[in-house]
Amino acid sequence: MEAETEMKLDRWGYEVRTCSDACISAINSYYHQVLSYGRNRSVILEAPESDPECVLGNILAAHFLCSAGSSRASQLINAATSCLERASSYEKAVFEALIYLISPDRDDVLAVELHSKLLQDFPRDLVSLKRAQVLCFYMGRADLSLKLVEQVLPINVHEDYIYGMLAFPLLELGRMEDAETAGKKGYEINKDDPWSQHALCHVYQYECRFKEAVEFMNNCARSWGSLSSFMYTHNWWHVALCYLEAHAPMEKVRDIYDKCIWKELERSDAMPAEVYLNAVGLLLRVYIRGERDLFEDHLKNIAKCLTDQAFWFLEWHLDILILWALSCTGEFEKAEDLLKGLNSRISTMSKKKQQLMQRGLSLAEALYKYGTGDNEVALELLGHDFDAINYKIIGASDEQLDVFTELHIILLLNTGEADRLYSLIEKQLKKREGAPFLWRLLEKGYSMLGREEAMSCGEKARKLEATYFN
């Protein structure tokens, strides 16, 4: 009888009802995989195998399988539910938060509130914090994300991973100095923490410290071999972007695409959709900048992969990028099927969610039209008052959204509306005066209008381009 009621402590020091050392070990290993962006998150499936009656092991495994689209999750939910009465208070709190999160008709605000309540009672649970922050990211609510991490920070001041989680919402709120301080603190605690590394790269990139960003990330790259496909290729995406923004030779960008992003697909445990997100995101940047000569075959290759509907409807951000890739390579029928699917999915959402995602749908349609070469309609869909900051609901960071700001400016140029550019580009230059491409866009706009300021803008761009890697 005593063995049946035995409690063990997990990594946070919270009670878990299990008799199995293997079960608690699998749970702790899963925590590490989540926080370190590891590629072995499936280790959590060992927990219910080791102890079929452990509520925490079952519900964490069920959540993992739901994220992976597996039907087996319902069996694990039933197992957790049947043993819930005997579970610890911590397990019950995690169960409540996750069972609601898994629910198909959940309200994201309530899901965050449930996690906030969990963290009030169990503030050391950084995996629940991470889950809540991911929710906030897809809601476009960096303010809520920051509030959550600040809620638990006092009791976790010396903990690994907490400062990377602090840095990211600070970045999204434009608090770059604070984000850099937090990122450096996380990096000091653990130099292999990919989220702290990523946060620091964000800061350096935003502040146009491109050479510093590349050197820093190249030094960190030795620790990336065990990262998930997303985190591995996303870190290299940042490095490639620094080269692109600094106007380095395009061969450097292509080499990173070939050797560090696309090559990830050769790994037996690669997650292709995670690779495609970063690959297509990079190609869109390249094409918008008119640097497509070295990449035409790359786009055709990836578009061929993305005709596979298995990669559709996983992420709004990815769907939007897929639409561009398909339409740009002439896969119009497939692109139209994807658009119809997105429309259909929106129609089944609550009215509140429909209103939120309508922006995402307009952006998707605009990228489709841009890919077909219909700049006028693409611009009409974006609108002249387009502001990328309002599109975080597609599941993209500020850095990932910047490409749509660049697209908006390019569309204005391509449709002969250069006179509308200045306020847009000046707004960007106030934040990133050291970005050569912005000066090139301004130069082009002034040239189209026959303004003499074009010469000084071109000179500014040339000086900046010579500063970084040339």
C-alpha cells in the first residue's frame, strides 16, 4: 500500500505521485529538452510506459502527442483522468492547465490565465512558464509574456533558462537594452542556452551590429548539434540574415542556406516543416532584395516539397510563406487550394478569433498576389496604412515580420507610389539607421521622383555596405 502512494520530487522540487524512478527521470529529461530546445522531446513518452498511473507523465505525454497530431493522446488523457484523485496538488494544477490547452475550443486568454494561476502556486515550473509564453507569442501579447516571467523571476534568479525567457518579450516590446542585459545574464549562467544566444543575436541584429552578431553566433554554433530542427535552422537563419542585411557577398547567404539550413533535412530525426519555415523565410528576403540569381533553383526545389499538403495548416506564418513560394514558381492551382483551405478554417472559428485572423488571411492573399506578379492587388490587400506590428497573430517575431514591411515598401515602389515612402522608411530608419537596404530603398524612391536627395542616400548606403564584411 505504501508503494502505491509513494511521492517523488521532480526537477523543480514538486511532488509527483509515482513509484518509478524511470518515470520521474523521463519527466525531468523532458523538461530539459523543452527548455534547451532539444530534439528529443519524445522522451516524455517513456514516463507513462514506466508508470501508467502517473498523472503528470500521462498528461505531459498527451500534450506532446497532441502537438504532434497523434490520436493516441486520448488514451493518455483517460489514464491521467482515472488517476487524478490520487495525484499531488502540483499534478492536478498542471493537468487542469493542459487539459484546457488541449481542448479544441479553448480560449487562449483563459489558457494563459490558468497557467498564470499554476505559476502563482508553483513558480519554479519553468516548463509551464515556457508553454504560457508560447501561447502569448501566438496571441501577439509580449506584454503578457513579460508579466508571466516577471511573476516567477524572484524565486528563480539563479536558474538556468529563465533569463532567455525574460529577454524575448523585452525584445518584442522594443526594450533592447534590457533584453541585452537579460540575454547576457542567461548566457553567463549557461553558454549553451540557445534562447539566450538567440536573444543576443536579435539585439545585435536589430542594432545593426551585424559583424558582432555573426561572430557571436559562429562561436555558439558548436553547441547547436542537439537542437530541434526549428532552433538549429532558425539560429542559422539569423546569421544568414545578418550577412544579407550587411550586404555581404551573396555566396555567404547561399552557403548557410545549403550547408546549415537545407542540409538539416538529411538528418533522420529532422522535422521538415520547421526547416521549411526558416528556408522559405530566407528566400523571401532574398527575392524582395532582388538577389534571386543564386537562388532560383532553391526556390523551385522547396516549392516542389511544399506542394505536399502534409505541410499545410500547421502554422499561419508557414502557410503565408508557402503561398508566396507556390505562386512565385507557378504552382497556382496548389496555392489556390491552400488559400481556400485557410478561408475554410477561418469560417469555423469563433467570431472573435475570425476578426483576429482576418488580418492573417489578408496577408496570405497579398503574398499570393505578390508571387503572381500582381503588385497592384497585393498592395490593395495590404493597404497603404499597413503596419507589420499588427500581424503578430500569425506566429512571427518582430524580426520575422520585418520582411512584410520591406514588401510593403517594394510594392509602393513597384506601383509608382514612391511619394508615399518617406514616412514609412524614416520610421524604420529611426530604429535601424545602420541598415543599408533601407537607404537603398530611399535612394530608389528619390530617384523615381527625380529628387537630388537620391545621391546622398546612395552614398550613405555605400558607406554602410563597406563597413561590415567587404
